[in-house]
Amino acid sequence: MQINRLVTPMMTALLLSGSSLALAKASPEDIAKLGNELTCTGAVAAGNADGTIPPFSGKWLGTPPGIEYTPNVGQHPIDPYPEDKPRLVINGSNWQEHKENLTVGQQEMFARFPGTYEIPVYPGRRDFRYPDVVCDVVKRNAQESELIDEGFGFTGYMGGVPFPIPDVNEPMQILANHNFPYRAFTYHTIRDVADVNSKGQISWGEQNNRGMNNVTHPDKVGKPMEEIMAYGVTATTKPVRNKGSASVSIEPVNFARGKRLAWNYNPGTRRVRQLPEYGFDTPLGSTGGKLTLDSDRLMNGSPERYTWHFLGKKEIYIPANTYKIHGNDVKYDDLLTVGHVNPDYMRYELRRVWVLEGRLKDDYRHKYGRRTLYLDEDTWHAVVSDFYDTRDQLVQHAFINYYYAYDMSAWQAGSSFYHDLTTGGYVGYNLFQEKPKGPILNAGNMTKDMFTPAALRRLSH
């Protein structure tokens, strides 16, 4: 697919200056645009020329007026745009007219499922903003953050993306923004996992997932970056054969100076052991091998096995403002249709995205030889990804349904779908529609002592 580069004036200077600015900070002139011509996190505030991408309004912080929502208790998301209707439906008969705004994986989905796969395109909405304290951190990062250790780490401050105005010659800056946005500092989700085969038959999994993001803790926002990024623990409750299995992990900020540490409790042996390696293409539980540990959130963990390239900015149809799919009135029988998720529950918008590609290094092994990430300009979250095998054949199309979570005044990763283009099956991951509670965000009831081998032993007894 041809990538159209939409290079802003601030990027032009960086491109012309060459590699001498590899570790340079943004210029004072560009930094002054944050909160003006650019949003506080670096997105172009203006809409596009034909009006299909609106200007950024940022009129809402937290819960919008007129919505009854109790934060931090796991209430399901409430749609602030219930009256919106699709302005366009892309389907098997017209998708080739919209190829310039579709990823390769989306095009392949239309080719595979011409009679059922659709992309309902809604009016663009850019109404939510980050807290002022986050914007202040991001501006300070723009002034001071630098890559270190060949891009594996960076200097800067906790609580916001480190490179709101990235050097386009340094793709690791863009990847760092994906890995370090402002997000919930504590979360707890009991999630369902549906492994759907090509005939629509489902193998179910269930996981109890808790975590704490050290770098967005309210007490640490604005302070210099520390060594630990996040803590997490996942306990399996379904399928029955894996019930009781649990793992705890500790994520470093800089993979050149630290590694992801993980321990697993095996109910068969009733022992906790440290895992020699946790990440990369290790299969994720209950997904039938369709997800790897590092494809959760489309890319996470050490970037070391890939060489990263920035392919430009493009206008792409991606899931956005995805409240409808997360309502507690959604039933799995209706949502999980043969071949793909039911498009009636989806909401896509035309958005500007940063296109980032990782190519597997010759001396490394991984299930995926190439992975292309599409990062929403407004949030820096990778929302869509296309995955290729080591023969460079497209094998998977995946996307995450992000929504603005009122609990934390930022964007939350909701249900995601990973389509196996070799078998016709897919995985619905992080499903909570039929659960009594959705994600419990920013309740603040966690400490790092809850994420240790000793805590794992207590959890498993």
C-alpha cells in the first residue's frame, strides 16, 4: 500500500537537517505550538481540508455534562454520542473506492468476507482532552526529553508522552510515545477471551487482570523517569484445565538497562518459579496462539528484535470513540459473528495516524517478520496493526477499541480483535460486556508489594 506522507512544517526542518538531530529536543518555536496549532500532546489541532476530520475542540475533561457516571467502580462506559449515525458504510462492494484510507489488513478483510465485513464510518469527534497537569508534563518533555541507549530508553518526566513533536528520523521516539502515554495508574478487569474458529465455534477463557502503572501514579506525575514502568498480575479462571495458573510481571522503562521480570504459579506443582523469558512471541493464554505476549496492545515490551521505521502520516479509518461496543447491553452471541466481530457494534472515524513499522532483525527469531502499527495522532495509542510472517505474508489484522475513560480523563484500551487470515478464525480479547463490572480504573488500591513472588503465592492459596 502506498503511504502518503503528510509532513508538517515542523517536520520539514527536521528532515532537512539530517541525522545530526538524532537526539535533539524540539525547537522553542515548535514547542510554542503545543496547546495552540497543536494539541498539548502534539496532534494537529485543525481539521482536514474536506472536513472529514474535524478540528480539535477539547471541550470535555472527564465526564461530559448530562451523563450519570460513577468513576473508579467499574461502571460500563456510557456513550456521549448516542444519536450519531454512520455517514458512510464501507463494504464489499465499495471498499476499493476507499483504498487510500484503508490498511492492507482492512483491504484483505474485505476480500475475505465481502458479504459480511463492513466499516461503519461515523462523524469525527475530537472533544476530550487531557488534564492540565499532563499537558504541563508533555510540554516539559518536549523541551528536555532525549533518547538514550540507542533508543531503548529516554530521559524525561513521568505522566505524559516523552516526544510530542518527534524527530521523524528517530522512529524510536514514536514508539516511546506509544509505550508511555498517560493512562490509568491502577486497573482491575475480569475479562473474557473468545477464541472463535472459522465456523463461529468459541473456546472461552477468563482472566483476572490487575496492574499498576508506576509512571502515571498521581504522586509521581512530573517527576524524573524512574526504572520501573509497570507491575501486573494475571490469574486464569477459565478454561478449567488452566484454572489457578497465575503470573506476575515487572516492566522496566529501559530494556537496555533492565529486563521484564516474571514469575508463574503452577497449580499442578503448587510452586512459583521465575520465568527465564517472558514476552516476545510466547503465546498468550486462551488465545489458541493467535496472540503473542508482545501483541497485547499491538506492541509491548522490548523492541530489540525489530528494526523500526517511520513510514509517514496518513488518514486512515480506525476505531474511535468506541462506546457502543462496550455497553452492558451487548451480548456475546450478537457480537461474535463468523469471521469477524459484528460491524453493527463498531464505530470507525477518519483519523490522522503515524505509521510505524518493525522489521525482524536477521539474527533474531519471532513469529512475526514484520508488523505495521497505526498510531492515533490524538492519543499516541496504536489502534490498528497488520502482522506478517517471516515469509512476509500478511497473516493477521488486529485492532483495539479505545474509548475516553471518564475515570482517568484519558483513553482506555477496550475490547480488541485479532483476525487470523490463514484460518479465518479470530480472537475477541479483553471482553467485559457481559460482566457485572467493566474495568475498575484509578481506584488507587494497589501497591508494588502486591506484585511480587510472595504475593503470587498468597494469591494462589
